[in-house]
Amino acid sequence: MGWRLALAINEVISLIIKEDFEIKNLTTYKIGGKVKKLYFPETQSEFTEILKELDNYIVLGSCSNILFSSNGYNGNIILTTELKQFEIRETKVFAAAGVKGPLLAQKTAEAGLSGFEFMIGFPGSIGGDICMNAGAHGQCISDNLTQCCLFDTKTKEIIYRNKEELDFSYRHSLLKDGRYILLHAEFELKKAPQEDIQSLIDRNLEFRKNIQPSLKTPNAGSVFKNPENDSAGRLLDKAGVKTYDLPRVKVWDNHANFIINKGGATSEDVLTLMVMMYNAVKSQYTIELKPEILFIGDKTEKEEELWNILYR
Ligand SMILES: Cc1cc2nc3c(=O)[nH]c(=O)nc-3n(C[C@H](O)[C@H](O)[C@H](O)COP(=O)(O)OP(=O)(O)OC[C@H]3O[C@@H](n4cnc5c(N)ncnc54)[C@H](O)[C@@H]3O)c2cc1C
């Protein structure tokens, strides 16, 4: 890094870099070792400045869809949690990468705008939601998206892409390979009576009470994606995985597609249980489930082996 770059970084983010920082408490799994450098941009210009200056990094949002390595990560992580700016203008919503879905669901409901009711029940950020094309209850984030402002890590330029250019499908988008970073997004919602929106939100929350663990029980949502025309939860349940209980992790009693951290779990514990679940479905149904949660960080040799079974 040249002197100009070093100066720029020091000027912009001197107060919000954490070094050798243990990330586990920032993840919903409460798992993860030390990160060499963790950046917390607070404005769009700080965010783009960091993206321009650093060569290697991973951008994360609420860390609610990831399994972070207990061995940590010997590199840069940029967390968008402080990028909280949003605006509602008539039926348009503008949101920065770090805005939390449940907050936006509530604020748009108060403004009489429908389309974000599904986001009430899970803690994703707008950047993570768009990357994963997050969805629930028959709605998903790409439904009402009109435009994204992205940072192209290859050209280091800021570009705009509309929904059709973002290659959305089930839990997939153009952002998934890491080339494009979401800076902010624009949505067009529909006007609806506030009480109808609120009652849908309440119904969604009620529905989730029994089928997903709360964040007090550390987890990262569904472990595996649904195979075409089937449900990973159903297959896992039929394969008997609800009885799988290791010393620090177990399959959740109420839903077979959730792994919970019973306390002090490591990334290897989770990967081990994931492989057991994967094998159970494979041997009974010859279906190879694909993980929905993403592994981030440096792997041990054992983790590399487990990862190869699940993610290859
Ligand atoms: C209790 C619980 C319930 C859940 N229920 C659901 C559900 O019903 N439906 C559902 O779809 N998901 C669900 N999830 C999973 C998760 O909340 C979503 O996948 C969410 O979209 C992840 O957002 P995040 O900000 O946490 O992303 P992270 O976990 O931080 O990151 C996920 C991916 O997004 C990328 N990313 C993050 N920010 C950006 C950015 N600005 N630009 C480019 N890439 C970025 C990361 O690099 C990573 O590849 C649930 C999770 C939990 C814990």
C-alpha cells in the first residue's frame, strides 16, 4: 500500500478499525475466531474509500447466514453494520447496505407500504439479503427491488444495475461470487392499509415462533437449501436427524434444518454435524443437499475435508 493510500485509510477510518478482534459475538451463531482487521464504515463515502484502498477483503452484514471459522481469518473483513441510512419517499425506499431487514419492515409498515413484511423475522442486512436473495412467506427481497448501487471490485468503479441485471434465483444473485458489493439499493413498494400490513407482519412472526429458534439460541437460519420441489427440513426430518446431538451442537428439536450452538461450539463442530445430516439424506434419498449457510475464514485440515464434502 502506497503512502497516499495509507494516509487515506488512516484519515477515513482511524477510529473504527479493530485489529485481532474475536468476531464470534458479532455472528448469530456466536462462533468465530480472530480477524486480522475489522472495518466498520459509517458513511457511504467511507465504505467506498475502504473498498477502493484495500485489495483483499470480505464484506459482511449481520453475519446471520455464515459459519465463521473458529480459527479466525488472517485478512480484512468489512462489516456494514454501521451503514444504517434509509429514506422512504412516497412508494420508494432507499436503503444503505447495513440497514436491518426487520427495522425496514416495521418502518415501511408504518408508512403504509407493503412488500417487506417477510423481512420481520430474520436479522439480515439489506446487503446480505440482496446477496442471498433472502425470502420467506412467499416474498423475497428481489420482488420489489428496482436498482442497486454497486462497487465493482474488479474495476474499482461504482455502477448501477437494475433488478433484471442481477441474476436473481432461489437464494442466489450476481453478488454471490464477491465481485460486486452492494452500497445501497432502491425499492418500489405498494401502498396498502397499515392494519393489513401489520397483521401480515404479526402472522409472519407468529408462524416463526414454532418453526425457528430465536436468536437467544445461537443459529444461522436454515442450514441447507431446499432441493427443487422439496423441502430440506422434510427430508432431514424423515432421515431422522432430529436425534443428532453432539456435545456443543445439535439439530434443533422443532425443525430438522436448524443447527443450534449449545454453548462454546466451534466451526468444526457445526461442519461435523452438517456432514452427518448431509450423509443421512444422501443415504436415504440419494439427494445431495446444498448448504445455505456460507463458511467464512481460515480452515483447519479437518475442516477442509468436511468443507469439500459439503461445498465442492
Ligand atoms: C433465526 C434466523 C432466521 C432466518 N430466516 C431466514 C429466512 O426466512 N429466509 C432467508 O432467506 N434467510 C433467513 N436467515 C438467514 C439470513 O438472515 C439471511 O440469509 C440474510 O439475508 C443474511 O444477511 P446478513 O446481512 O446476515 O448477511 P451475512 O451473513 O453477513 O453475509 C451473507 C453473504 O452476503 C454477503 N454480503 C453481505 N453484505 C454484502 C454487501 N453489502 N454486498 C455484497 N455482499 C454482501 C456476504 O459476503 C456473504 O456472502 C435466517 C437467519 C437466522 C439467524
